[in-house]
Amino acid sequence: MSLLIKSGTLVTAEDVFSADILIEGETIAAIGVNLHVPDAEVIDASGRLILPGGVDPHVHLDLPMAGTVSSDDHYTGTKAAAFGGTTTVIDFVSQDYPTLREAVDRLRAKADQKVAVDYGLHMNITRFDEQVAGEIPCLPDLGVTSLKVFTAYNGRLRLQDGEIFQVLRIAGQNGLLTMLHAENGDVIEILISEALAAGHTSPEWHARTRPAWGAVEAVMRAAALAAQAGAPLYIVHMNAAGEVDMLHYARQRGVPVMGETCPQYLFFTEDDLRRPDGAKWVCSPPVRTPDDQERLWEGLADGILQTIGTDHCPFFYNGNQPLVYEGQPVAIPGKELGKDDFTKIPNGLPAVGDRLPVLWTYGVGSGRLTPSQFVALTSTNPAKIFGLYPRKGALFPGSDADIVIWDPERSLKYGRAHAMHRTDYNLYEGWELKGYPEKVFLRGRLIVDGEHWLGQAGAGKFLRRQPGAPTL
Ligand code: URP
Ligand code: ZN
Ligand code: ZN
């Protein structure tokens, strides 16, 4: 069956133009003006924008943390993604098994039957030895072409600088991309001990014990390691003005380093952590200051930063109180675990469904980003950087027909009811939005139609990625 989407305005990373799109099966077959296909089902998209489905390069679904688990699993999180116009997500594999292969296989055994949009995987490298060094080059056989390393979480996730250098070098030699969580683990450990000893237990101390300077120096340190390893690097969840400055410095000197920020760092500050319900905003790295927000927006507009992901990692605010999800009561321990100690608050927040609608109104609507920059940052660039382009992130003949019909005139008061995350709060509750996804197609199949969910668990595909993706 053919589907013809007529008279829409296509928004790509390069251009905005009027055209019809013909979909045959799972892919885009043609793009042109006044296409006529006698037997096709026709959707009139006049007055609507047509965007490539969002690509979120940073989500944590069903992630065990702090004695609980992130409350969106691979079904509920990908359903929420779809409602927000995102049709591809990339999740992380924890290195919790004897081999990397087993870790990837275990995650896929859970996720493949649940995902409702397409997904890929990054591999966390949190333990490094000769065996791991020998396994990294085999990751492309598993469809995995990116690794994440950490300069924080001492004794749990952190690698030493020499180990990060070796990971970078092996990754670079094999066409893989290393991603970095940039904070200073040593300083954080000292500040946390001192804060607890002084009786400081409230959420704002989460930010006060993770200073921005630690992130700034870790970005510079890792960029220097990447330069010495001759390998590309991608800094995840950038949150501080100084990080943008360091990224700019390294890029100007030809270091192949790229950066991602997330909506929470553009819209919230440490003041939110001081609210009575401040635990809702606890994530790592923490939200910062208005000056940091300003520099991040500049970095996006100037091309210093390449992507906006989400770091979606939701928890309940009150995990003692069930909510009803698809007719069933669900309660998962959450932020209340840290009510007497900020170090016990599970780190992370809901975001995957919020990303496109909130950024459209407060990024494009406010004039900070053009529509094409919005598409580049949230879809095309992540697809390119992570080896999915032009299958994903593009509106070309041959691309997967992951398409969002976007109503630029739809106004709504946003919140939890729209976002569809499986958690009991939304950070943007009551925000006024203008512009919203109307229909979402995954490989030619309509999965969101207004308020209606037409998708299904297991309909998403695992995306095997190829090494050698470009540095932007
Ligand atoms: O608070 C966060 N970001 N949780 C997820 C883990 C990470 O470091 O990205
Ligand atoms: Zn991280
Ligand atoms: Zn993360």
C-alpha cells in the first residue's frame, strides 16, 4: 500500500520547502511537487510541517540505579518518545556481565520484544583490562559502534585517565566513537563527605557537591586525551558555560570533539533544586545557572554543540503512590528514597517525550533556533554522528519513512497527560506550548494519531550501526 502525504512544508536540516512525500512500504519512495499516485492513500498536510522523526541519542530505559530502576522500560519509554515525535532512541548497555557480548545480548533479550520505536545501543566501559581491550573491536559485530566512559562515580563507573586514553585509541582505530560523562570524581567524593558530615542533606547539595569547574576541566582533559589518541570524542549532557568554551577551544584546534546538551540544562537552574519538590530536578551532572543556560544556547546556535539529547532517566517523585498506566496500577520506588540524604536520590529525570515540543516553542518559537537547526540538532546530527544517516534523520528517497506531521498552530498547556512518560510528574507541567506533533509514522506505519496510540511493543527494530561515522 502506498501513502501520499500531500502539500506539507518539509523541514530538513538544510532547507524548508513545500512538497509531497510518497511512502511505499517502510521507506520514502519519492519527494516532489504535485505527485500523483492513483492507488495511494492520501493525507492532506496543508498548513502542517513535515519533519524527520526525532533521534534521541541518550536515553536510559529500565536502568537499575540507587536500589531502584528507571521507571520507563523499553516499551513505556519508546511509547513516550513516539508521542513526542521521536522515532529512534539510543540506550546504554551496562558492563555488568563477564563479556561485552553477553551484556549486549542480555539487554537485547529484554528490549527487542518491548520497543515501540527503533533503537540502538551504546556500550558503557566502566571496567578496563586486556580482555575488554580485546573485545572492543568486536562491538560492531553486535551492531554497537559507540562507547561511554566516565570521569566520575569513583569505585563504580569511573575509569582512570590512562584507561580512557586506551579506550579512545582502540575505539578510534576501529571507527568507533567514545562518549564522555565529564565531572571530577575525586572532588565530588570529598565534597559529598564534607556536606554529609555537616548535616547537609537537601537536594540543592547535589549540585553544590558537583561543581561546574569539575565538568569544565574534565572536558578539556578528555579533549586533550582524544587529541593524543587521534580519536573522536563526544561529550554527553553538557551543562556548563565553561564546557562550551573548552569544546570551542578544542574544535578550533582541530580536535575531533563534539558535544550534546539536554533540555533540562537549557530550561532549569539550581533554584529548582531549592524548591520543596527539588528532588524532581536531581540529575547528574546537575542543572546550573542562567549564565550557563545562555552559553549553551549560544553554543547550539553557533554550531559548537551538535546535538540535543535528553538523558531520559525517569523516576517516580513518590514511588509509594501507584499511578495507573494502560489500566494497571504501577508504583516504582523513586525520589523519596533520598528524602533524608541527597546522595540516595536516584539521579535522572523524564525528558524523552518533552524534547521536541518544548524545544520547538522555547527554542524555535523564541527565535533562538531556526526550524532547520531544530531538525539538525534533534534528528539529523545525532543520526549522522551515530552512524544512522541517511536511513534515519533525513527526508530522502530511500530513507526510513519515520515522519512527523507537525501542527505549528496547535496551542496547549503541556504536562504529564501529554508526555506519556511512566512517572508521576513532568518538569514542564503547565507550560504553554505552540506547535505539536499531530501524526507520527515509524517506517511508514502510523503509530501516533493525535491522542491515539496505534503503536505496539516489539514493533521497533534494533538498529545495527556501521563503524566510521563522521565527526561533525
Ligand atoms: O542523572 C542522570 N543523568 N542519570 C543517568 C546516568 C548518566 O550519567 O547519564
Ligand atoms: Zn552520564
Ligand atoms: Zn545518561
